Amino acid sequence: MAIPFEFGYEKPATLESAVRLLGELGKEARLLAGGTDLANQMKQGFRVPKLLIDLKGIGELGGIRFKGDELQIGALVTFHDIRHSTLVREKMNILHEAAGLVASTGIRNRATMVGNICSAVACMDSAGPLLVHDAVVCTVSIRGEKRYPIGKWFIDNRKTAIGDDEIVTHIAVPIPQKKYAGAYQKMMRYSGEDLSQANVSVLALGGAEFRVAFGSVGPIPKRSPKIEKILTTEGTSKETIEKIKQEIGKVISPITDVRATREYRLHMTRVMFERALMTAMERYRKPHIIA
Amino acid sequence: MKKISITLNGESRTIFVEPNETLLEVLRDKMGVKSPKCGCDSGDCGACTVMLDGMTVRSCLVFAIETDGQEIITLEGVSRNGLTPLQKSFLKHNVFQCGYCAPGMVLSATELLNRNPHPGLHEIREAIAGNLCRCTGYTPVVEAILEVAKK
């Protein structure tokens, strides 16, 4: 099926010219990286831009790198890049794990993590791992640079805090300054295509600290400070885990749709929470992932 | 209209495209390459798979204009010097019935074997996941790739 409307295409060679172009056109333009979401949105008429600004000619937007105490994931970094990065596997195994569960190889070869959090569809796989790592989304526009804590990035399903003239340059993920390990759990019918029906991310840190995020069970993915506090103060006994499982019902608000019922999502989120917690703790005990 | 230059199955080609044409449409309708098929048209089924600079992509989700200067290999290109050992193994194991998913399966497995000549079961399953097949139940596909991987 052809995309049923006409639009222009520009591929700027520098970030400066992309910023200027987007500054002039604002929401009439859309930024193109992997395009796996955008092409679908344009076929469905959900997005009708007058101009596509292809960012793939801008070298500085690519690459996974360490800078100081943070891991930087450039706007052009694909899920394939993340999945096959030794750096990510060793330093941030939860991102490695989640990247391997995104759609299929053919999509992961193209789709970017930045694109994933910019599309901000409630069932995205990137958000939970980034939330538990307190990631920061870094943008640039003609007005200057901006940094959004990931917890303030998601506004609603498919809506983020980004301004119409801003380009995300990278995601900055701070490396915790103590021992840590994460785990990601995703509920889906089969691998290779399915969107998550519910997902849970857990990060276990030294000092018996825990961070927990839920995705695809509400309009935006989110952390639960209350559950984190219970885990940190009361530990991980069977009784505490049961108590938290009850608490999960108050924290998340899943819907019933063609893929799963509200009740099933709620039940499975409780099950996956326990699995993610156990996995994160087991990995924490293994020395090779000490930061 | 914009002129783009690509290498298609080893040959340099120049073609005019509109920004709203997908790579799948251009390959099939303007360049006569029919192995990539339109299945779901939304990136889920894998029938439109082609290789772009050595990596499989869903050609229904790629704008043709993006591929200027890049190398595209379709199933026709994979077998232009005769069937590959992988394709012979697919034949031996009687892998396909209708064949609609075949180009995507062959290209996905080829990409995997190019990167890792001896993948295990898990890697094979991960590589072909997202190429939906309604005939085989996938078992013969996996067995055929596994046989090549063990050689």
C-alpha cells in the first residue's frame, strides 16, 4: 500500500542544519531514524507530515559510548546495536535483555531506542529499563539543549514532553555507583512480532535498594516508589512479596483489549514481578556484572 | 521525484522515486524484483524482507528514497550463482509448502550465518522469529538451518 499523501524529504549532513530545518517547520516536519513506527503511522494517517527530516546522515547521533559515569545511547542506535554491544551486555544487562525481546531481527536492525521512546506507545519495551536506571533524555533545538529525566518524559499514550522544534540527540543512562543488576520480564504470545501485553523491570542495588517499573499496564510506563520503599525497608521475604503483589493492583491500571483482559494482565504482572525480582537478585549475586 | 543510485543484487542501478514510495513498492513495481512480497504491510510478517547493507529489513517500512547509495540484496541476489548450501538444505528438508515466507526465511537465516556460521538452536529461533509461516510449524525450517550450522 502506498502512503496516500505527498511529502518532502531532506537528509541534512549536520546536526546544526537539522535543528535549523526543524526550527523552521516545527510540527509540519517529522524526524526519521529507523522509520519502523513512522512508516506505519503515515500509512494509517495518524501522522501526515509535510517533510521528513532523515537523521541518518548525522554521524554524531550514532554510537553507544561511555562518558564519565554515564552510558550514552545516540539517537541512531538501533536495537540491534544495543543487543550486540558488549558494553551494554556487561554494564547494563537489562537493556541487552529488553532489546532482544523487541519485535524481530528485521525490525531491530532498523528501529532505534530513541525512536521507541519518542513514539511512546504504552507497550514499548525501552521505557521500563530506562526508568529503573534513572535515564535522562537529551534534546537540542534552536533554543538550546535540554535534559528531561525519563520519569517526566512520558505524558500520555503516544505523547511525550518534547517540543515541536526539539531533536533527541541521545539518552544518558547513569551507571549506578554501587553494585547492581537488573531483569526485564515481558508478557507476549510469541516472539518475533508481538507487542508486550504487560512488562516489569526490576533493578537490585547494593544496600538492599530496589527499583521497580511497570509498562503496558497504563497509559504511561511508571516506577512505583511505594513498592520500592516496601522492598527496601522490609526485604524480599515471601510475605513481603505477597504484600507487594496485592499492592500492584493499586499501582497499575491495565485495560482489556483484543490482546489480553485486564484481569489477565494484572495477574501476570504480579507473576512477572516476582520472576523479575528473583532474576535480578540472582544476577546481583553473580560477580561478573558488578559495575 | 528524486534520482537515487543503489546496488541491487550486485548491479548498479539508478531510478527515480517519490518520497512516499516504500522500498517494497519500488522493488516490485519499478524494478521487477518479485521475491519480496506484501503480506501485512506493517512490518510484522517478514514476507517483504530484503537485505540492506547486509542486514535484513522490512522493505514495507523503508522509504525507497532512504536507500540512496546503499546495497540491496534480495532472494534473487542470494542465489544468483546457484543455490546456496542453506537453500539446498531447505530443499532437502522439504521446508516450504506455499513458499510465501520463503524469501524472508532464507534471507534471515543467511544474515545469521554470515554473522555466525555455527549458531545454536536459540540463535536460529531468534533470527527467524517474525517471519510468519502458516504451513510448516517452523520445525523443518529450524532443522534445515541447524544442519548447515553444524557443518
